[in-house]
Amino acid sequence: MIFAFVKMTEGVGYIDSEFKNNWRKLVDLDGQYIRGVYHFARPDTVGGRIDGENEARYMVRVLKSNGHWQEGCLPPALDYEKYCDSGPRENIEWVRGFVEVVEAELGRTPIIYTGRNVWRHELGDTREFVRCPLWQVRYTKEPQPVPMPWPTWTFWQWSGGKGKDFDHRFWMMEHGKMPGVASGYCDVNRFKGTKEELWKLAMLSAA
């Protein structure tokens, strides 16, 4: 079984224009695709714990209103890749607020999508969130050292889906196609684990 994440929300007040359509198509493919959503973090707007909590509450509200977020759905992912003027202490508070709201509201620990440099410079390589599965972005043929302090990655985005306009430096990369995507390509990801482990993460029982 294959999995796919789609962008849902960003900051507070923004829903991706293609989300509802993408989500409906993934729900229609239930049994063929395990689905998931991600929220693009904007710690550069307000910052601090309250800001993280507010973004989490907004994401949870949108997710619940669109349904199908339990069985067959992966934990929501926090896409943390934005550099900002605030330092690690304030950014850690931001992520702490986001994670704790998601855990309280959904009963699930969110996935964290990030890269090695962002986690080092923006979060000071904090160890606080290692309970969150790591979705690492690194466009290479082979896995690279993960952001500290995670011992390993759970998901790995290893190729960007930019089709013919993709940077020539990454000519060796492959690009993914998805049912329902009429043109263009999708980013390609891998899961580090067994099929049964992926099912468990998506609240599915083994067949």
C-alpha cells in the first residue's frame, strides 16, 4: 500500500486551494493509498508558544471539518522549514505549543517534517521532540545524517517533483505521479519500516 501527503493549511486562516479536491480523491482511493496532511508552520508571523497553539488549533479544526482523519490516515505533519528572526528558545516554545495541542485534540503525536540545517539553526538541535516521527527532507540518492537528535528517519523525502523544470543538478532523481494529478509531478517519499508498521501508524489493523 502506498501513502500520500497533501498540503492542508498554513499559518492561521489559510487552506491550500487544492486541498479539498486532493483530499476527496485520496478518500476515494481508500484501500489503495494511506493518506496524510501537512501544515506549513509560520513561526515568523507572531512567534512563541501561543502562536504555535493557535496554528495547531486551526489545523485541527480544518482537519476535523473535512473528516476521514482517523482510520487510514497518518498523523498530521508539521512542516517546519521556515527561517525566522526568533531564536531557538522561542521556536522550541512554538513547536511545543503546536505538538501539545495536536496530542490533546487528536490523541495523536504529529510527524515533524524538517531538514538538518533548519533544525540546527532554528531549534538548536533540541532533543525535546524525538517522540514525534521524523519526516526528513534531503534530495540525495542515499539517506544522509538525520537532524539531531533523532536516531533515524521515519519518512524521507528524497526527490522533489518539479518535472522538466527540476534543477539540473538533481538530474538523477525520479519524480512521482499520482492518480488525479493531471499534469506535473509530486515529491517522492519513502517510509522506513514494514507494511504492518505503516498500517499501525495509520490506525489500520493488519490484514
